[in-house]
Amino acid sequence: MAEPSPRSDPAVGGAQPQEADRLRDLLLAPGYLKLLVFCALLGIPVSLAAFWFLVGLHELEHVLWADLPQSLGWGTPPWWWPLPLFLVSGLVVGLAAAHFPGGAGHTPVSGLHTEGTSPNALPGVVLAATASLPFGAVLGPEAPLVALGGGLALLFRDLARAPATVQSTALLGAAGAGAAIAAIFGSPLVAAVLLIEVAGVGGPRLFAVMLPALLSSGVGALVFTGFGRWTGLDTGSLRLKLSSPFPRLDAGDVFWSLLLAVAIAFVMHLALGAGRLVAAYVQTGVRVRTVLCALGAASCAALYALFTGRSPAEVASSGQATLSALAADPHSWGVGALLAVLLFKGIAYALCLGSLRGGPIFPALFLGAATGALLAPLPYLGLVPAMAAGMAAAIAATLRLPVSSAVLVALLLGSPDMMPVVILAAVVAFVTTELLPPTLRRGTGRRPRPMDKPAEATG
């Protein structure tokens, strides 16, 4: 009788050697190392293309929203300024979605897709993003960048006449998307974590295992930090002694952050549901209805400027610059201004999610931060913990990617001091979103869950 193989004998290492051998066999498989080298080389042109694409969008936005109004004698854009810009945006995006291959990219409400975009769809993606983002669409650049990176990866593969297999298409699409995402977030770690969750490696089991680990790590960090401060004892730390303006967390911060996460998850879910209704509405008459939705978003920015006397740019655009201004001086925003920007930007966000082209991340970050700033005067709730928890909850409810949300907010904060409330808020918002009635999650253009197959591009 043959002796059992050491690689399969439970007494000789169990399943772990099997997995290690399987990985070794994969790495030594014909063509895989060549594919890794090709992906490494691919990162150079893709990251350069993503960089200059972002630079072009930023410069055009600055011209349209700062230089041009100032040249006409206005210090800030007048209240009506968004109307003509959104009109142009709606016209161009509607025509591109109707006539270009691939519908000029996915509608933003359908989420982030890691599959490589067909190279012949790239002109429509670039045109629609250029007509949306600088002209004031309440969207971020991440979805067009993912499409650009994946499409360029497949284009270079075709130029190199490499075999076009299902595996190479998936791997090169993910590699191109990763290089493009790293360009906007400035961190390959965020790109890697985001792609792992978006691709849904491991399916539902990954989330079932990950959520308890993530939640317990957040609670453990809070308890460990609390005991260290309560007793005055030191167990040693690898953390550098850097000066930090961040306050110490207390029980009030944690309590309110959990309630804040539940409320934000519900509101963001309603906004996404409204975006899916808008996508269904636009789909039946893309050219005309895209213009109508764009003008609706412009009206939100104009009404905000009329009611508050502030710049309509605070409602228009992704909110990235406005988020920096809010974080730098939140006290310059009164309660009325915060309520108004949440209302009008939230409505404009839903309209743009279903009609124009861009990504959902940055407006969600701003809405979460503004909600935190609005509720910060609650008893025993600090401003910084409220904004940190608000951003984490909003992005987790929008993307339904809890780990990516926590990592992204930690990157924005630049300090680990708020990580306990960031993790708790992300997990609570994610679970709340998943437990909402299924009827609220259905609709045309539904953003696929990480374990779902991506939907086809709409438009």
C-alpha cells in the first residue's frame, strides 16, 4: 500500500503546505511571471496617463469655476453660474452615452468595476468624464480612472499581441485599475485594498470572516488605548512620537459615532436608491433626460447660493476642495449653511449618480464630514471624531466596502488616533446597509455587491 504524500498528510502540516505548494505552482506556471513583468511595466504608462488626466481635469475646473468668473469681475461664481455649465455637461454626456461604444462608461450609481474597459470605449469614457467633472458634476474621478486604467492595459496587451485569455483580461484590467487608483489616492495600499474588496475575492465568506476581525480590532484598539491612558502604564509601542492636534477619544465619542453611523447609512442608502431611480429614468431617453437631470443638479447649486449667499461651487463638483476647507475651518459654516449644503448637495448627488459620469466616493466623503460637523455640538461629542466617523460611515454605506473605507479615511486623517471610531463607524454603517429591506436595494443600475457579477454598462 502506497504511503500518503507528505503534501496531503494532515499530520505533516495539514492544509497549509498544500496552499503554499499551490501558490508556488501558480507562480511557476508558464507565462505567469511574464505577466507579472508586463504588469510592472504597464504601471508606468497607465500611472502617467492617469496623472495627466487628473491634472487636465483639475486645471479645466479651475478655469471654469475660478479664472473665468474672476476675469468677468466676480470674486466668486454668481448664483446662476452652474446653469450654463451643467447644460453643456448634460448635452455632451447625453450624446456620448447614446452614440459612443460602451455608453461612455458606467453610470456612477452602478459602482466601481475592476474589469478592463474595452479599448474602443476609452474615447467615450474620457469625453464624458471631461464634460462631467470640471463642469460641476457632483461626482469624483475614480470610476473614469478605473475605466481608463483597465482600458489602457488591454490596449497595450493588444499592441504587444499578447494572448487575450479570460485570465489575462481579468488580471490586466485589475493591474491597470490599480495603477490608476493609486494615482488619485496617492497610496498603493488604498488601491490594493479597494481592488480586493471590489473584486470580491473570496465572496461572502470573505466578508463573513473579515467583519468580526475588523470590528474586534477596533474595539480592541479602543480598550487597549483606554487602559493605557487610565492606568498611566506603558507596554511599549512602535509608534513614533509625533505632535498631533487630535483629541483623545472618550465614551461619548464612541456612543455618538455608532448612532451617527446608523443614521448616515440609512440616508446614504436613500440617496443611492434615488440615484437608481434617476438611472432608470434616464435610460429610456438618454439624450434629453441626461440634460434635464444635469439642469436639476445645477438648480440645486444655484438655490443653495441664493439661500445662503455662499458660492454655488460648494454644492457643485466632487467636494474634494470644499472638504479641505471644511476640515480646515469648520466653524466658518453655520448650522443653516451645513443643513443647506447637505440638502442641496445630497439631491444633486443623486441626480448626477444616475445621469452623468464619474465616481461616488468624494461627494460621499464630504456629505459624511458635513454631517459630522453639524452634529458635533451634541453633548460629549468632539468635532474631529464626529467628522471622522461621518466620513467612514458615508463611504462604507456608499461603496459597501468596510475595510477600504477605514483605510481611506485613515489616509485622509493622516493619524491613527481616530482609527477606533473610524473602524466602528465603517462596520456599523456597512452592516446597517446590508440589513436594510431588500426592496430599497433593487433597481436599474444597482451597484453590485462585492460578491456579485458586475452589471453591464448602462447608458
